[in-house]
Amino acid sequence: MVEMTHQQTSVLVTGANRGIGFEFVRQYVQQGWQVIAAVRTPDRAEALRALADEHDTITIEKLDVASDQSIDALAAKLSGQPIDVLINNAGIFGEFTEQAFGSINFARFDTFMRTNVLGPLKMCEAFVPHVRAGQLKKIVSITSQAGSFGLDSGGLPGMYFYKSSKAAQNMVMRNVAKDLKAHDIVVCILSPGMVNTAGEIPPERRFQGLIEPPESIAGMIAVIDRLTMDDTGKFVRYSGEPQPW
């Protein structure tokens, strides 16, 4: 039997132009993976394009997870290409003011559900053939502890759309995990922790528990590496700790 190495593996990351998604691309390419970095507007993804110029193992693709047509187009373009790990990272956090009780912008709810819930579900449907053709056969969705009913998210008041969409995403992915067992595909829901994706933050504005992207993503990649079918459908933190639903 030929031993599989990371040089033979591939990962597709959505929302790859900044924050958590960009750090996934950076760390996976450093480990020798083939990386498909999917973004809404490749022309504006300057940091990602600069990274791709340094690594010929990065391919940048146009993708809007809020559009079924965009997802289908990319799936068709990549038809026949195995994908070992699919990471559903793209999502909306939104503004605190539009999700605070008393000033809720109800017109925005559908946008959150379309992006944070239906987007990952559609990605799973469209890319099952690609993941089945891969050697690792793993699908990961990046969620949040804010979507947990069993955890107190008192430090994040309001945020009605974000929290409810992440809770819905968790349920969707649990169902996907059950349906894809027949295809030997592992599905896991990962919480990245409270990640500083805003760049440089003055010390007085930092809060307890805030971590930098490299720490979070290194932890999640380690979790992904260890995933087996026994883990399918689980909700796990970047540190590997099981999370309550």
C-alpha cells in the first residue's frame, strides 16, 4: 500500500479571501496541500492573490455561497476533480446594531439564512461527487458557540440573526452527516473559538478568550486530520473539546 501524503491531498475553502478562510489557505498550502480558494470577488482578494503568486498549489475560484447558480457553476467547472476536505467557511456575522432587540432590521434575516444555512447545505449537495472521489472524504462546516443552546453566550448579546442561523446550520449539518454516512463521508461542525479577524486591536479593547487566527486554524486543522467516521455529526471546538448542542 502506498502511504498517502499531504502532497496528494486537496482542500476547498469557501470565504477564503480574509480572516479564518485566508488562514486556512495559508496553513494548508504551507503543509503542501493543493488548495482551492473560493471567493465572491477574486479581483478584490489582493492578499489571497499575492499568496497564490507565491504558491502554484493555490487555485482561486469565483464562488458566492448565497447563489445556487454560482455553486452549481463551480461544481461543474471542477467536475471530476477529487476534493479530500471541503471546508464551508463563508458566512455572515453582521452588525450588532441591526440585530439588537428594539432596532432589529428584519429585512436582513433572509440574507443570514441564505448564506449561513442554505449555502453550506447547497455546497454539500453539489460537491458530494468531488468529496466521494477524494481519499480523505471529509466535510467541515465552521459554526459558532453562539449557535449552541447548551452554552451561555451572554458575552454576545442580541445578534439574533447570527445566532439563529448558526443554530440552524448546526442542525442542517447533523442531518447531512447522517445522509452521507452511506458514502463514507465524515461531516463535522467546528467552532473556531473567539477569533480576532479584525486585525490589530489595542490592548484595552481585547477581551478574555480572544485568540489569533493562526492558533484557531492550527487547532482546527489538527482536529480535521484526526477525524474518523466515529466523529461524524459531532460539534467540536478548535481545541478538540466536544461542544453541547
